Amino acid sequence: MTMPDANYVSANGRTTNLLNLSCAFAGAVLAGFLLTATLACAEQPRFTDELQGKVVSVADGDTVTVLVNKEQVRVRLDGIDAPESNQSFGARAKQALSGLVFGKTVTIKKTGTDRFGRTLGVIMVGDLDANAKMIEDGWAWHYKQYNQENRLAQLEDAARQAKRGFWADPAPLAPWEFRARQRTPGPVPETSDGSPLAYWLNVSSGVRHNSTCEHFGQTKRGRSCGPDEGRPCGKCGG
Ligand SMILES: [Zn+2]
């Protein structure tokens, strides 16, 4: 998505209170099961509406436009976050979502609307949950900040272990981190004499990045380095 994180307003938060009420009632009846019931309910996505239409464009790996009754509806896939268009794997993620939904008649299980009027929802192609499929294939992250579904967390773990999609990269950059970096560029590492070191070494993977790379100065365990340290990054050439 291209909007800042703050603009992503999931309906999940809104519906949680209602949900907890019904859970609390269940708990009053079956006190022993209160915790279980609350947890189970908290994991269920709430669908406020259901729309059908044809996907007429795919903006990126988590945003599409669907023609619903001759009206174009912009849909942000709920619970996932795909690499940005100008980020590594952004084009691949868009391709992946296109392959799943483009030109197809889909059902949008609506979960809410963000403040810009984008519909948040789960896109179903027949029985296929496209949101979950994007995570399963390693082309989207589970957007844990806004979604707590265990099912999606497990799909992400499996994709990571199998190195599917962008998980083939030893340290793929989460889109929300990428966006944060776009807003506030990280400090350029410097040598002791004050001149900037041109390369960044990921200490965990031993991969070296040059200053044009999105991983430059960004990996959790890393430091500045010279051109002969580590092995070159496959994307930026190190
Ligand atoms: Zn690199």
C-alpha cells in the first residue's frame, strides 16, 4: 500500500468491543471457558458486508480495484502487507496477486473502510482466500500490527521456513520498515575519520550491501564495511 501506516484503520479494533460482549456473555454462562471463548472470538475476522465484482486492476501486492455494479471499488486486502512497488519484490508481489485475481469475478468479504474510503476486506476467488494465499506463497507479510489471526501467522511461518517468495532472501525488508525508512532516511554510517564508509555488512548473513540498497544501514545486526568484506548482495551487487 502507498498510504502511511496511520491511515490503515482496520475494522477489527472497532468490532472487538461488541465481540467481547458476546464472549463475556458466553463466559458468564460457561465461566470455565471464558478465556478460551475470548481468544477464539478475537481471532475471527468480522465481515460487515459482502460485495461481488470483477477485478479490473491490481495496484500492488495488497491493493486492487474491483468493478462492483459499474462502480470502481478500491480494495485494500486486510491482514496482509506486500512489498511496495518501488521495493524489492514489489513487482513480483504485484504479479502474484494479479495471477490470483486479475480479470476474475471475486467476492469481497468486507471488514471495514479506511479514512480514505478504501474498502478493507478479504478477497475470495471461489473458495480461495487470496489474502491468505499471498502470505502462504511468500509474497506478503502477515500484517500483525492490525491483524491477530493465528491462521495467517502460521502461513507466514511456513512460507519463511520453506523460503517461498521473498523469503528466499536471507533478510527481506518488511514493507512497514521500508515505508518508515522512506519517511526518515537512516543515518549514513561513518568511519572514525569522518568519511562515510560506502558499504554495509549484515553481520548475521555476511552479505554486503552498497549505499543504493534498501538493506544499507537497515539490518538489525550490521555495521559499515569496506568493499572487500562479506559477500556481495544478489540484488544491489554489494
Ligand atoms: Zn543489497
